[in-house]
Amino acid sequence: MSARQRKLLRGLSLLAALFAFGLVMFGAFVRLSNAGLSCPDWPTCYGQVTWPQHAQAVAHADAAFPDRPYEAHKAWREQVHRFLAGTLGVMVLVLALAAAWRDRRVRAMVVLGAICAAIGVSMYMRGEHVFSSVLAGVAIAAPLVAAWRSGGSGARRISVLAFAVIVFQAMLGMWTVTLLLKPVVVTSHLLGGMLTFGLLSYVALRFAGVAAPDQRLAGLRTLVVAGVVLLACQIALGGWTSSNYAALACGYGPGSFPQCLGQWAPPTDFHEGFILWRGIGVNYEGGVLDMAARSAIQIAHRIGALVVFCYLGWLAFKAARRGLRVHALAIALILLAQVTLGVSNVYFGLPLAVATAHNGVAALLLFALLATLARTQAIAPMSEESP
């Protein structure tokens, strides 16, 4: 790969990663401000490309969706989130095409996926849901096959893979609305956003040449990967807590932390709290679980936070001992900030700004781990990133 190509791909991946981070933050803002169902249809909002703004359009929207009265202060948030997600999709498509441009077969598969995705959305809007689902499957499978066919294990393959992920992420966004905020879908949508950000960040790091000239750092690789997995599990627990409206299940203010409802062992129902799939047609807005199930979810999230805090603190210490002091400091500081935000959420009653920041700092912690992981990778030979 020439220096000019690498510079282009580095710029594209960095821009996409930054945009993805902003989208993760805005998506958290939409979810936490209870605007997830403010547009009851998809991808339009009350049948409009933007959202109803005039009195006549609002009256028509209320008549078309009597069970979901129009709320102007929420609808714009959801629809702007969709516009931003579509913009990121285009950016990732451009990155995938640029990464695979010199491989005609891979490039054709990426283009096929993009065309099927576009036609699938059009068919969905016309009510052709079966045909749309088939096209969506092809739109995901084509870039997946392209990523597998691209060869190597470097940033080019991950760039193509990211396009498959973002198409599936769009489907999760649709199901979030059509399945009425089903917790497993909302949590998966959060994980998909974090995965998209993580893939794009790692691609940017690799194209930037962040790698280890010292093979002794390779010994940290497995430890960092374990940290990423633990963090992903904790993010999933956080998403499950939020989507089941369990963030304040232990109350707020004095007695809410480290105790729960002023007790060290409050009533809990872990079985009910962690049933992943429930019936179709249930509206999960506001939550459907009783307090014992929500308390179980909140306590599980706290236990997970303690495990992640201890492990990543130890990992930061190990990284510092290996000479990665900047990476270690970043992990430690972001970790402390995340714990502080988590405790503040509970103690102050889930302020919107604090809760949104809690999601963003989780993404930053993921980035710090990925930067450390990239630093432990050996410098790839030029042939790996060339066609």
C-alpha cells in the first residue's frame, strides 16, 4: 500500500470513528430522554422525511397514530439520530470501498450490499416486508463474504466488516421501533453502536501505524483482549439496565449506594430480571418488570462494575510496568471517571447529562483498551496491507 493510500484510509477511518463516537453519545441522549418511540414509524417520522412541524401536519400525525400523540420536543431527536446514522453508513461505505478498491471482487460485493440495503429500505416503506428482509440479509452477507475474501487480518478487512455491522445496526434501529423498545433489541443496538465505534477506531489506529516495534509487548495482548471482553459484557449489562428502566431500582440519594434501597440484601429476582426474550407486541416503554427483578439487574451491573474496575486497574498497572505509561494512565483516569459517573447517576437520580456522559466515557474506555491492543500488535509488513 502506498503512503498516499494509507493517508487517505487513515483520514477516512479517523473521521468515521469520531462521527461514530458522536453518534453513540447522541443515541444515548435519545434513549435516556425517552424519545426512542417518539417516531412510531421507520424510517419516516409520522410519515414524513423529517418530522411534523406545522399545525396541519401535527393534526394529521395524531390522527394517523392515535396511540402515539406527537411530541415535538422528542420527535426531532429520534429523526435527527436516524439522519446521523445514515450519514455514518455512507461514511463507512466509502471507507470500505476505498479499502477494497484494488480488489475487484471484494469491491463488487460491497457495492452489492449497498444496493440491496437501499432497495430493502424502499421495499420496507412500501410494505413489502418479506422481500425487504431478504434484501437486508443479502446486504449483510455480501460485505461479510467480502471481508472474508479480502485476505489478511489487517485494517482493510475490518473496514469491509464494519459496513456489514452498520447495515445490521440499521436493522436493529428499525426493530427498536417496530418491537416497541424490546430490551434485548435496545441492548443489542447499543452494543452494535459500540462495536461500530470500536471497529472504526481500531482501523484508524492501524492505518496510523500504531504498533509495537518491541515484541515483548506482545505478552500483554491476551490480557488486553480479556479486558475488552469484560468491558463489552459490562456495557451489555449497562444496556440491559437502561432498557429495563432499572437504573434507579435501588433508589437514589442516601441509602442507594453502595446499599440498595437502604439494604445490603434487598429482595431480588434474577430469573425474571434476565429473561432475554418476551412476547411480541408488548410495549416496553417505562419497563414491565417488578422492583425485585429491576433490583437484581442493578445489583448485577454493580457487581460487573466492580469486576471490571479491579481487572482494568490491574491491567493498567501491568501496562505501566511494560513501558506503556501513557496508555496505562489513560485507562486508569477514564476508569475512575466512569465509576464516578456511575455512582453519580444513582446518587443524583439519573441526570440526563451525567447518564449520557456515562455512555460516552464507556466508549472512551473501549478506545483506550483498543489503543493499547494496537500498541501490542507487531508492525505489519507492507505486503499484509497491500492487495
